[in-house]
Amino acid sequence: MALIATVLAFMSPQAAQSRWAIVRPYNAKLERMAYCESRGRWYIATGNGYYGGLQFDMPTWRSVGGRGMPHQNSKLEQKFRAVLLIRRAGYAPWPVCGYR
């Protein structure tokens, strides 16, 4: 529930609950992937064309409906967009960290 509380300022409680319901079954895996990709730094923009905890590139981020820059969105939003991508393409977009 703490994760949901951090995003309430940016979205309605219903939207946060809905996103969390989708993310929840994947949450532990997404946390491991983010640690592998960025050491869990959800705010990171290293200048290599990949952003956020799960290291989205901009075309991929936008393809799953992401707005703005990935690293400027909440952790929950990044995870939600990752789940949409996983449902579409599996873990292939993360060729190393997706299989840990």
C-alpha cells in the first residue's frame, strides 16, 4: 500500500489501485529486473538513451502509452508500463535482466 500512497498526488486513488492490481503479480520480478538494470534507481537518466528503473528507451515507452520521460514518472507507472510490454513481448526487451 505504501507504493500506492506515493502516487496519489499524480492520479486518482482508483487509478492507482487499478494499476497496482495489474502490477502486483509481477512486482517481485520487476524489482529484481530494476535492480539488475539500474540498481533500482527509478529516477535515473544516464545519457545512454535509456531511462528509469527498467531502462526504457523512448520509442518503447511511448509504444506502451507512456507519457513524458520514463524516469520522471512514478515507480508504479514505470512498472505498469513494463507489465504492458511484458504482456505484449515477454521478457525479450530485457535480454539479460528479464531472465533473472
